[in-house]
Amino acid sequence: MDLDRIKQDVVTASHILHQQGAAAAFGHVSARICGTDTFIFPPRMSPALVRKDNLLVLDVEGNQLSGEGRPNTEFWIHARIYKARPDVQSVCHVHPPNCVVLGSLGETIRPLHASGAIFKNHVQVFDPVTLIRTRELGDAVAKTLGRHGAMLLRGHGVNVADKDVRRVCVMTLWMEEAANYQLRAMAAGKPRYFTPAELEVIYAQVSGEEVSNRAWEYFSSLVEE
């Protein structure tokens, strides 16, 4: 994919995550530079303020290779997931409120509606309560994520990792939507979570790229670039 397009997707995703309430003053989404161990990463500012001309380039060892200003302090989340997962092309770390509340209850995402099935029952939980500001903690986060695509950090936020920025952005919003519905169902009574067999059926219907692309098209239409 063209590097300029990747940068623009990072900017658009940052603005979407802010506009949708998944991020405020803090949070960040990144993109691997294809075929390398380097990635595009925002400077230390709100996602709402990210622009193509203020993006940085870092590597998986935590070195800043280009760009002015300092990176967000939790860049180790991105660096070490990219190090551990050559298949991952984009990582998002934000603090969606429903996900934070769900994790504080000792829960994880348990799908009970269609879009939530994208996660099956594979959302991991990182239990230590801390910001991820060291290589060692970044490695621990990457180990907890494993081969999966999403995780909760208890009392903190979420990490999502996937094939490109657009899909990561949409999956992050779907994760917050799933947490919202799950909390509402838990408050109202006893939720009927999808069974493994039901998950297989609905996952096949919602996991295609055309579905996430349609969601990206909608969300990106709501922000001005």
C-alpha cells in the first residue's frame, strides 16, 4: 500500500476514534511500513490533533527514526506487538469507557450481538494495572495478546491488532459497542451469550472485509479531513 495512503489512514482513524468517543486527550493508532520493522506513529498529542505532517517513524526496538517531537509514552505497546507479530500491520490503543468498565468487573468481551461475534471469545485480559512505558511491559502485553486480535487492559483500555488501519479502527469501535451491549444486558438480567456454534455462524457473516470496509466508509464520512 502507498505510504501516503497509510499515513492518511492513520490520521483519519485517529480522528474517527476521537469523534466516536473511544479516545479523548489520549490514545493512538499506528501502522507498520509494509515489509519493515518500522511503523508510523503519532506524536504526544490527542488523536484529534494528528496530521500527516506531524507523524513520526519508530522501530520495534523503540528508536525514533524520523519526525519532530516526542512519541506517546506507550509506544512500547505498538513496538513490541509488531516485533512479536509480523502479520500485524496496524495497532490501536485507546480507552473506550465501556471496555474499561467491563474489564473492571473481571469480565471480557462475550459476544451477544452480530458485530461482537468478530471477536468470538478471544479477547484477552492484561491484569496488571499500569501504563505500558517499558520494553518489558510491551513484551508482556504482546505475550498476553498472543495470536489473537484484541485485548483489554484492566483499568486502562484496549489494544486491537489486525491487517490494516481501517480494519483496526472499525474493530476498536465494534469492541466498544460489544462492551456497551454486554453491560446493558448484564444490568437488565441474564444475557444469552452466543454459543460456540452460533458464533461460527455469525462470524462467517460479519468478518468479511466488505463488512468492515462499509463501516469504515460510514465512520470516515463523519470526520473532516
